[in-house]
Amino acid sequence: MKTIADIIKEGYAHWNEPERLAAIGAELESRTRLSEARTFLERSIALAPENPEPYTSLAFAYFRDNSSQSEDGEKTFVDGIEATNSDVLKAWYVAFQEDESIASLLIEEVKNSDDLAVQFTLAGSLLWRGKADESYDLYKKTLALVPEGTAPKGLDSYCSNMCWMISQKPEINLENDVLPHVKNIIKSSPESYGNRVLELQVYQALQNWEKVKETAIGILRAFPDEETTMLALAIAYEKLEDHDHAIIWLNRAIGAKPSFVRARVNIAKIYEKQGKLEIAEEIMREIPVANPGYNFGKINLSVFLYRNGKQDEALEIFRTAYAKLKPWEKSGVENSPEGKAMMEKI
């Protein structure tokens, strides 16, 4: 059993060990403790700037943080490439390079690498760039080179993205083509939350809610304060029409991380479906108080208010919050029916 506090304590106990700090920082980033992750990842880089491992996790600890700018994450990749000349970092940077000509140059640099991690990473970056067919072909080509029973670096990217691509590629068989690799990844490092959650993703993609419930309960035995797993468990209970247990686990998720917006959104939706609009609204109005820097949470609140007849207030909140969203957050709003409807009003 390992809690967030245990991981942080371990980090300070190994303050002068760059590889250990890189692993600890990566674990904290996977568990959305982003400022703490940056503390250990930046220390790891300061001790061993030639090691490419911590740069990717540090970049995502910036990308995912409401208080930082996306430029901070991109700069981390640039700094990492300059310090290490790592093909893995170059492959990652393809995903975030807006200039198509520069992205093409980076792809040319790394596409013939013999390193499986480079090829898996490049496949993921191609997917991020909207090139799903190229990504899928490269994933399958690289997977064919993986020795049976092994879990090379980058294999987790294949497993995670196959779950995402299943709606576009019906030929993907998650149980046969992905789950065995997930088992190998977990076996290689069972103490990693990032590895354990891959199994959860597979069952979520399969919409096998009984297996989601079973897997989430198992993860929580090892990581008892993992709020995103509590959310996954609550969603499974809701899908199984056990709303009482869903509400219990959503409340536990909020208790584990009081700023957790998605848990509030989900618990409010349950109460809204039950016709308990006053309770639902009370919970939604907690969002900008509990997490004032999270502008997408304010979008969630505005959508709720708009849907429930408070259009003027909703549009005022929406207008202010939308202007502060990061580019990929704006895309999420623009691609939702409710978001489109509200954008037409502002």
C-alpha cells in the first residue's frame, strides 16, 4: 500500500539520487500531484541533465497544470532535446510542434530508430497530430518487434491509445491484442500506479463495468488515496445503477482531493437525474471555490446553469472562463453540443 504522502516522503529521502527522483516524479505526475512532481523532476534534471527520462514527465506536469502555460511544457521538451539529443524526446515533441515542416524534420530524424520506445512514442505523437491511420500502422509494426512476455518502454503508449482508437478501428480486439501486454507491463512494475491503471482503461473501453469495479477496488487496495480510481469506481457503480455506492465513492474522491472537479460534476449529474436540482446546483457552485484556477470547471458550472434555466448567469460565467481556456480545452467545448449552443449566444 502506497499513499501520496509515502511517495513524497520517499522523494525527500532520496534527494540526491536522480534516477530514483525521476521515477518518483513520474509517479506523482501520473497521480496528478503536479507541483510535487515538478519538485522532484526538476531536482533530478539538475543532478543529471543528460538523462532524458524526467523531461517528458516534467513537460506533462506543466501541460496538465491549470496554473502553468503550455509554453512551459514545450520549453521542457526543447531543453531536454538540447541537453540529451534523445530521439524519444524528439518523437514526443512531434506531438506539440505546430509548424508542420519542423514536425516533418523531427519525424525524419527518428523514424528509422531501432529503439522500440522511440517508435511507440512517435506512433502516439502521430495520433495526437490527427494521423490515426499512420499511427495505427506504426503501432502494429512496432508491436510485432516486441519479444513475447516482455514490456519494453513505450508499450504502455500502445495499450492506452488502442483503448482510445477502438471507436475508429473496430478491428482492435482489446482482450486479445492489448490486455496480455497490460498484464506484462503490470508484472514488470506492479508498484506503479500508471501501470495498474492501464487495465482499468481496457475495461472502461470495453464498457465491462463489473470488471471496472473489480479492477478499481484492487487498485485502491494498493493506492488507497487515488481519487481518479475512486471516480472510475463511482462511474462503474452508476453504470450498474447502484447510485448509492456511486455517490459514496464520489464523496470519497472529493475527500481525497477537495479540488477535484470531475467528481463534483458527476455527483451533481446523479442528483440532477434524480430531480434534486437544488442539491446538484449547490455542488456545482462549489467548483470555482474549490478549484478557482480551473477555468474548465467554470465551463461545467455554466453549462449546468444554462441547462437549468439560468441562462444570463450561465453566459456571463461562460464568456469569462472560455477566454482563459487552453487551446485543447477550447476544442473540447467547441465539439460539444451544449458548448456550441452557448458559443452562439456570446
